[in-house]
Amino acid sequence: MAVLITGGTGQIGSFLCQSLLRSDEEVIIYDVKPNMENIKGFKDRVRLVEGDILDRNQMLETIRKYGVKTVYHLAAVVVIESRENPVKSASVNCLGTANVFEACSLADVERVVFTSSSAVIGRPDSYQKSVVTEDDVPHCPPDPYSATKIMNEVFGQHYYSRFGLKTLCLRISAGWGPGRYVGFTGVFNDMIRKLARGEPASLPQDFAYAKAPLRWVYVEELGDCLAFAGRVDEAKIRRRLYNVGTRRPFTPVEFVATLKQILPEAKLQAEWRDKPTESALNVAGPSGLDFDCTRFYDELGYKETLGLKESLERAIAFERAA
Ligand SMILES: NC(=O)c1ccc[n+]([C@@H]2O[C@H](COP(=O)([O-])OP(=O)(O)OC[C@H]3O[C@@H](n4cnc5c(N)ncnc54)[C@H](O)[C@@H]3O)[C@@H](O)[C@H]2O)c1
């Protein structure tokens, strides 16, 4: 029995892949435009199928051919491209995701783990509280990407209740670490890459709100979170959607202090803000709105393995070796 990852050569998919390989899973990657750089270290240990989630027949044939028991659906048009090309993002993220659920349902796949984003939460002024949980209905998605992710959440729930497909949505705070250097989290990763190489860098203004409660997960740990979600005992699953982020939030100030502990010679310029930037207001965490993730730990039983310091040490080592 194999597992299949749509978008498996992307930033998160490639780390999920490594996590699954550590548990000796037979991994099929299904990706429309494979990023060979992200999988160069283990490409011989996975089966790579070049395919589009918009092609439901190819999805179904692939799932049946390899006897796939679990699908991790990560393929998507993400934030920047989604803004530039709303039609493509509606097509891939909405129709493509519906295709994935339909193919999995027809092929009797045992579980589909898929990803939403804390981007669905929207701005803090939509809420009368400072912490949101899974029970808070998403308000006012700020862009096409977030709107498609809400649609994914609704369809996941529908395929579960109407067709009995065991969908499990992880609404991810954000993944940080190697593999993306443009966009909202990308500029943050780029800062770490520069510092790891001994170059000067500035803290991006979107992360300079000193009190922001960040629950960003290092991509390696995020790979483990997703792999865990594919394996967790069905009896423990009390809802079909879990917020996923670090158990305890950390502030940008804590992040910078940890970084300076590891790299005392780092030439990092940080100018702190006493409120979020306008663009950060759209993202839970940097906006000041906290994104509660305790149920993922308390109900499902996930055990965090990397703390902030260890995550940063790994990110720096990765960038130096790249
Ligand atoms: N990175 C984050 O911080 C973050 C946060 C929240 C949610 N997510 C979600 O996690 C998932 C993975 O994100 P990522 O950051 O790894 O994205 P990514 O852009 O790095 O990877 C996406 C992958 O999907 C593939 N893909 C795109 N269209 C496809 C199609 N039509 N058919 C098959 N494959 C296709 C791409 O080739 C790419 O390899 C996405 O669904 C994203 O919305 C990511």
C-alpha cells in the first residue's frame, strides 16, 4: 500500500516526503511541474508521476494503479500567483481539489489529509477576541487564495458527511524554512538565508510588530505534522479540521534573540514596530491575532519535536549546505 502526495515537490510536500520516507512508506509524488531541486536528495526513493489534479482520470488511474491508501493533497496555486491569476487559482484550488476528493472517494482511499491556511481567518478587527480557534467562522478572506482555501474546507467537510470520505484538513499557521524566498514568508526565509551566509539582512517590516504571536512551524516539523495526520487513529479525530502551528506562540523579538544566540556575529538590522503593517493585518499571527492550535496536540496527540532554537539551527545548517 502506498501513499500519494499531490504537489509533492513543493516546499512543504518535499519535507512531508522525507518524513514519510523515514517511516519507510512507499511514496508516490503527483505534481504538474516537478521542482527537482527540492527532491534532489531522495528522488530515487520515490515514484514521480507528472500529472495535473485537473485531470481526474489520471488521478484516479494513478491512485488505483499503485493501491494508494492515503492521499496528502498539497497541490495548489499559492498566494502571489493566486493574486496575479485568480482564474487559475480558482481552477486549480477549487476544481482541482474537488477532483482530488472525487477520485479518492471513487477509489476508496482510506484518508485524505489536505491543507488550508490561517489566511482564511482575515483581519483581527473581524473578531471580538484576541485568539481564534477552529470554531470561529472565517471572516472576510482577504484575497482569492484565502477564498479558495475556505472552499476547500467546506468541500472536505462535505465529502466526509455526504460520501463518507475520511478527509482531514490541517489549517496551517505558516511554514517557514528553506524552499521559498519570495512572498510573505519567503522574505523571512531569505533573511535567514542571508544571515546564514554571513551577509547583512534586515528584519522585514511585516514581522517587526514586536508583540505578534507567531505560531509558524519549521517546514521539517510541518512535514512530520502532516505525516502524523495521515496515520493518527480515526478514533481520536473529533473534528475534520485542526489548526496547526507551534504549541506555544513566539514573538518576533524572541525569534531575533534566539537567532542572535546562535549567530552572535549576525549583521541583522531590526526596527521594532508597536503595531502591525497594513499587509500583516491580513495574516493571523503577524496581525496580532492569535491562532489557537492546542487541539492538534491535546485531541490528536501530536508531540512537537523541534523547539525554536533547534529549528533555527537546522534552517541555518540547511542554508549553509545548499
Ligand atoms: N507554505 C506555507 O506556509 C503554507 C501555509 C498554509 C497552507 N499552505 C498550503 O500547503 C500546500 C503546500 O504549500 P507549499 O508552500 O508547499 O506550496 P508550493 O507552491 O511550494 O507547492 C505547490 C506544489 O503544487 C504543484 N501544483 C500546482 N498546481 C498543480 C496541479 N494543477 N496539479 C498538480 N500539482 C500542482 C506545484 O507544482 C508545486 O510543486 C498548499 O496547498 C498551500 O496552500 C502552505
